[in-house]
Amino acid sequence: MSRSFKTFFATLAVLAGSTALAQAQETKVAIGISGWTGFAPLTLAKEAGIFKANGLDVSIKKIPQKDRHLAIASGDIQCAATTVETWIVWNANGIATTQLFKMDQGMGSDGIVARNTISKVADLKGKTVAASAPGTNPHFTLAWILKKNGLSLKDVKLVTLEPAPAANAFVAGTGSLDAAVTYEPYLSLVRDKPESGKLIADSLQYPMVFDTFGCTPKFIKENPKAAKALTESYFQALEMINKEPKKAFTIMGADVKQTPEQFEKSQSKIKWADREANKKFFNGEIQAFNKEAAELLLEIGVIKAKPANLDTLFDTTFLN
């Protein structure tokens, strides 16, 4: 064999070895989410190859919010996306988790729908309302909005239904529901059928739906590069949404069984959080919200005691 061929094959061997090493270094991480529109950038990051390009081997698992903490506790997932007050609940109940970045904020994407005979939140007194189980955002949303209107959960007849079944049952007129708490893309089911009911309160009127992404402290400590890669992948997904909206909406819409046009309409009620919005959120906004949220969670019995230090529930190290 000539020297040139030996050199050629040696080079191929080095390249093959480098590829194998790069693949071996991909950090495996399982993420728990639901079909909520705001979590779609994570799906985009996976399907568009952004996670992989950043050295991550990501699996995304659809797990109802009421069960997501159990998946974390069992080790089935290491990270999750959920609402800010939910991290308070999880940590207060012994499921150690740390938020890394804000994903989005509801701007009318979440809310309470009611029959057309009900005109305002105060009219819900004595009515049958569907919402998810205690410890979830729809349950918290209902408690928050009722309190802002001088009522409490004790003033309504609560039926436990997840956002999708709640919206479907409301539109179908089953379950004797007077109202329901849901979010996009399911909220659009009601928006598209005004004869079934109307929106009487949403996250634009009551700004309290903030979604963040976090992982277990163990995963973050053992995989700091992966924590940084997860954060950067999210911001890169937002960049793709801005630069290639049609492609992005197609990918994200397919995951929640929506056309690109339907998804674009759903996400218009959401405000994605870029890097600057993240820095602002973690510099005063989350602290104020956590204080009020923790008090309400105590009041409605979802937690028995507040975490000792609410500021330890997030780590902004990877935003820089």
C-alpha cells in the first residue's frame, strides 16, 4: 500500500473515531411536558436537530402536569417544563427541582370559559367548574382568579378534568359544566364555537401564567454543560421561529395536531421569553410572584409549608 493511501485511511480512522466520540459525548436527558402550546419550542429544538447539534440526546415525554413530579421522583425524567408556582409545590413536597430559564408567559392563552348566561367571574359562585387536580396550574389559575374577585374554591363545585377533556366536555355540553379552566390549543375549541360559551377571564387580564424549564439539582450538578446546552437550545429555537416561522409552526403544530395556521393563531396569545426577558424576569418579577403564589398555595392547602428560601428554586447561571 502506498504512503498516500496509508495516510488517507489513517485520516478516515481519525475522523470515524472523532464522530464516534462526539456521539458518545451526547448527554441523554428526558424532558416531561404536556401538549401546551408554550412548550412547543422544546419539540422544535428536538425535531429540527437543535438539541442534537448542541450535544444532547433528548427524549420528550408527554406527562400530565399532575403526574410530572412523580416521573421526576422516579428518575424517569430529569427535566421538565411547567408553571412557576408548580415548582413551589414540587419542592415543598420533597421533589427537588431547579428552574433554569423562562419559556413563555400567557397573554390570553389560558383562562376560564363559561356558559353565555354567565357574564363575570363573580357569577361563578355556586356553579360547577372543571379544572385539573390540586397542584396544577389550571387549579391554581382558578383559585387565583376567584380570589381576585372576592371568592374562593369553596364557592364553586369543582370537577377534576384535565385541560383537553375539560374543553371538549364544555363544548359538547356534557358533565353539566357551567365553566371550565383550560389553555391553548384547547381554548381555541371554545373560541371557535361561541354558541357553547365565552371567555370570562384570561391570563392577559390576570398575568399569573409563567412557564419555566428546570431540572433536578443532581442532573444540573453532574451535567453543567448539558444545562447550558438546554438553555441555549431554547433560545436557538426562538431564533428559528423568528427566521423560519412557517417551518417552525409546521413542526410545532404537528405535535399538537394543528395546522401551521392554527398553531400560529394559538401562539399569538403567548409571549416567548428571549434572553433579555429572562434576565428581567429573574431580577424581581419571579420573586414578587413567588411570594404571592406561595401564600395562596398555603391558603388552598396544596402545600403545608413554604420552601425555606424561594430564591433557591431557580439558577440563572446558564443565562449568561
